[in-house]
Amino acid sequence: MNFEILINNLTNPSLLFFVLGILAVKFKSDLEIPPTSAKFIALYLMLSIGFKGGQELSHSQFEMYIIWALVFGLVLSAAVPFYTFFILRPRLGTANAAAISAAYGSISAVTFVAAASFLDTQGETFGGHMVAVMALMEAPAIISGVILLRKYSDNKTPGGVKGIVKHAFTNGSVLLILGSLVIGLIADEKQAEGIKPFVTDIFKGFLAVFLLDMGIRSGRKLKAFFKNGYFSTVFAILVPLINGSIVSVLSYWIVPAVGDRFIFAILAASASYIAVPAAMKLANPKADEGLYIPMALAITFPFNITLGMPIYWMIIQAF
């Protein structure tokens, strides 16, 4: 194992700000990022990633592997809930299993942002089409979760599948990423240079502040979450690790670029704590938000940005 990669990741300033946020909660500090500021920074990160992805895509030659990448992402997102649901259901019940499996089939846009920063430190890039892959991976997992809930639940769930899918695609983060991708794709190159300092030069600074806020939010949820027992904690670490490791290898046959393979691995390993909870409020109100949101936010997210990313990177380098 290349421990230099692990150490470099653990000493990344953005990650250290995340740890600072957790410590602030531990020490009962009044440190807090105002909600409006945190929301603005989140919107900025999504806009920046989407726009840069569109710019990259505008310079790329459209090839068959891009279509295969989109198909692979959609299949991956739809398939993960079907195996995780049956692991979860005996211990946590149908409603919780459906919500958690949908979360782990879907993706975390913030983890994607952190992965892009990790690749930058490694001197690697990823294709602009991977931004589209990320955005499209939100909805299939939600659909799978709703199907499983309807099939194995005794009670009818409110809202039709069509409405849930529409809600998934009109979710703010998904809409902003896709919209920014299209704008970056069609924007005049000279005109796009005018906002380059905004979407590129200050990106890492905003990411550090955002991860500080994420650390504070995670720290607040950890104490209550651990009262649920060890099963959900072990699941929130092992399943992302398995998914990310398997996809690190499988992606070799789907996309040629190392950076794209890494993005696929982190998308497979991440879990949604924004789009899926919003959808599950409509489709699955009996699911316990105090269980599946902390699993994704307070366990899986920190694991991926600390240990997960170096592990997936080393697997890709080895294969």
C-alpha cells in the first residue's frame, strides 16, 4: 500500500477543515457557518463543477465510450439498491431498507467535488461527461428504492413514481449541475474566459469552508446515530468500500482514462444525503431520517474523503 497517497490526502487543507468542524462540535464550540452562506457555497460548488465539466465536454470529441459511461452509471445506480435492500431489510425493516438502499445507489455531489480536488492534487483530470454521469445517477436509485418499497410494503406509499422521478430531476443541486453543464457546453470560449477566475481560482477556498460546515453538521449527528447500534455503522463503511473497490476494477473495461475510473469509483461508493432524503419524504415518510441521513453524511462521507479515496486510487493504479 502506498501510504504517501494516504498521508497526502489526510493532510489536505480542505479535509483538515472538515476535521476542525467535527472537533468544534466535540468541544461544544459556538463555531457555525450561517445557513445562507453554506447554501450559497454549495450552489457555487455545483455551478463551478457543472460549468467546468461543460467546458471540458465542449473540447472533447464525442466517442462511443461516453455513451457506455452514461449507460454504466445508470445501471450502477439502479442496481445497487436491489442488493443492499435485502441486506438491510431483516435488521431495519422495509421502509428504512428502501430509503437507505436508495441513498447508497444514488450519489453525493459533495463527495464528487472532493474527488475532483483529490484528482487535482494527483495531477489528473476527468472527462466533462462524468459530470453528466453524476447528475443522471441521482434518479435511477430513487426509482429502484420506490419499486422495492411498493413491492415489499403492506401499505401503499403516497405519490406516483412519475412524480418522484420529476422531483429527483428538479432537485436544486441536480438542476444546477445539469444546467451549468449545458451552459459550459454551449458558451462562447472567449466569453467563458471572463468567469474562469470565479469558477476555478477560488474553488478550493470555498471547498474548505464548505467542508468545515459539513464537519459541524456531521459532528452534531454522530452522537445520536451511534445509539442505533453497530450494524448501520458497519454497513455505512463496508458497502461503500465494496462498491468503490469493485467499480475501481470494473471501470477498466468501460472508460479508458484513470481520472474517469476514479470518479466512477467514488460515485459508486458515495451515498446521497440531499436528493434522496427529499424524495423519500414524499415516497417513504415512514423511513427514519435520523438513521439514513447520518449513515450517509456522518459515516460514509467522512470515510470516503479520508480513507476511501486513497484506497480506490491505489486499486486503480494497481489494475
